[in-house]
Amino acid sequence: MEGIARGDWADVAGDPQDAALCAYAVKLTRTPSEMAEADVSCLRAAGLDDVAIHDAIQVIAYFNYINRIADAVDVELEPEYPPRPA
């Protein structure tokens, strides 16, 4: 998963499984058409089995889906979050 932009999640790099999951989530979120078997292989190499990988994909996809729904209907953010860019 070379070339993945690292964000705040990079702080979990102490745990290889968490880092692999975060990198996978970033790629699936930002460039879903670029996903390949090699991305799943990285998760397996980090120690995840197929059930854990399936569960992760379901959670990542759900959050992407629900966030797009919220954006589509302009759901107000929680007060503690910074305002959306104009």
C-alpha cells in the first residue's frame, strides 16, 4: 500500500495490524477503484484472517456510505467539530 497518505492514524504505527487496517481504510475510502489483491495480502501479512478482513471492509464501507448520505442532506455536524469549509 505504498503511496498512502498518512494522517492522524499514523500514530498507531506501533501496532502493525492497526496501521495496516488504517492504510487499507484510507485507500478504500479515497481510491476504491485502485484496490487490488495486494491490499488484502497486506492485511493477511499483518495477521488478519478472512473473517476479520471481511468485517473491516463492511465497517469501512458502511462509514463511507453513511457519511455520503449525511453530506448529501447537509446534516449538521456536532458542536465540538470544526465547521465545514465554505
